[in-house]
Amino acid sequence: MDILYLLIPLSVVLVFVIGTVFWWAVHSGQFDDLEGPAHRVVMDDDRPHE
């Protein structure tokens, strides 16, 4: 029973940290272009670098 006094506040802090990181990622544009990087990987560019 004593472990609940540690686990409940710890879980609340962890949820707050995860929510803050997710909020930062959404507002900084991390999820703006989800398909662009996937298409850039498979694009074939045969031109030599100058």
C-alpha cells in the first residue's frame, strides 16, 4: 500500500512530461509533412553531384 504513495505521483508526472513533449512536437511542426520524407527516400536521382 505504501508503494502507491510513490507510484501515483510518479505516473502523474510522467503523463505530464509525455503530454508536454507531444504538445511541443505538434506545435513545432514535427507532424506537418508525414509523406514527404517517405517519398524522398525512394526517389531515384541519377544526376551526378556537382
